[in-house]
Amino acid sequence: MKTPGRDLADKVAAIKNAHVFDVRSSSLPTWCPGCGYFGIHQGLNACIRELGVPLHEVITVSGIGCAGRYPFFTKTYGLHTVHGRTLPVATGVKMANPDLTVYAVGGDGDGLAIGGGHLPHVARRDVNINYLLFDNSIYGLTKGQPSPSSPVGMKSKASPFGTHDKPLNATLLALTYGASFVARLFAGDPEGITRVLKEGTQHPGFAIFHIYTSCVTFDKTFKTWANLKKWVHPLPDDYDPTDYKQAFNRVLEDDFCTGVIYRRGE
């Protein structure tokens, strides 16, 4: 026979378990089959569920590109904004209603090209929002042009002889600009995404999550699933994320370590 307390606990658990299905909207994602964005979507949904944040207290802000569609696929509040303006809009939302949990989402094209000028200012102001940067090093929605994080020599229809521009390193930029919580993650590890997103969401300041992912349609050579699975690896067990200088050295030496790179101490 169940005790009243046990019965209540079971009901609470059932509500929490049902919440995971509630986060995802009835709109089916329009991403290509095999896209890494599905893993990020799963990781963020689980984060919201496990933190127990009511959906009406969460908002997702996006710009353009494949990641720009994200707000349609979640039952939280959402704003689908314009090219490169994800961070200033998310900042305005947080200023207007500080009680909201704000997630800004965008790709490397949206966030590091036209939107790149906003990153240093949201970092130095330490606005309490969470920025998920989906980095597949290509413009997927506009058919595979090289992006600011594409490697030198990457060939595409828009760069048939290979790109000549040195790529940007979003993790290094975030550290340089003084972001108080910096993480690098892998779309093929949604459980790891959930774990770090939970920590970053609870951090009282600007948190950026640089997430390596793959464009299965237009990138057949660089950030493929096969390559990323070989390249990504967790930070060492003895790594101290509160050591700012160590964080810089680690990122300069290792392009594919994952986990919490830097977290400002108390």
C-alpha cells in the first residue's frame, strides 16, 4: 500500500516526466535528416525539463539560417528576429523582464559574421542570458557557402578554389571578450549538452556554449560526423575551469576539447 507521501512523490515525478514532451512543439523540425541540430534541440529540452523552469518563464531568441527556425520547434516563448541581431534582442528581453530565462540561439554565420560585433558587448556587460552558438562552419540554409569558421582551403560552390580567409575561433573570442561562462560542446553528445547547459543557465551572468555540429548536406569533408567523433574529447579530469590563463592556453593548444572551458569564480 502506498503512503500519502509516496503517492504525492509519484505524482510530482509523473508531472516532471511529462514535461519533457511538453517542451517540444507540435511543429516538426525542418532540419535535414542527420543534422546535428536535433541533438542540440534534445539537449536544451532536457535542460529546461530537469531545471523545472515553467515554459512561460523561458524564451528562445533566434536570428536567421537553419538555427533561426528554432523557436518554432519549442513550446517556450520565442522571437525569430533578423540577421545577426540575436544577442541585442535577447539583451532587450532580459532587461525588460529579468525574471525570464533567456536562450539565444544562432549559427556561426549569423553570430560570427554580421552579428559578430555584438558578442564583445554582451560579454563585457555580462548580461544574464545563455547563447547557444551552433557551429557547423558553413552556411546551410543558403546552400553551402563558407562561413567565418570555415577552414582555409575549404571548397564549396561559392569557393571552388578553396577559402583563403583564416577562420574565427568562437571559444577564443568569448574568452578574449571576457565572457564569464564559456563552454565548448558537441552536438553528438546531447547528455553532455544538457549537463553543461544546466550549469550555465544557473550561472549569474553571460554564458556562451560553442557547439560543434555537422551539416550533413553541404559539408562532406570537414565537420563530418566521422571527423568530429574522432576529434572531440573531454577536458582532463584535473582541469580547473576557474583558471582564466589556463583556459586561454587550453583553447590555443586544443581546438576540440569539450566541457566548461571557463567559469568565473566567486
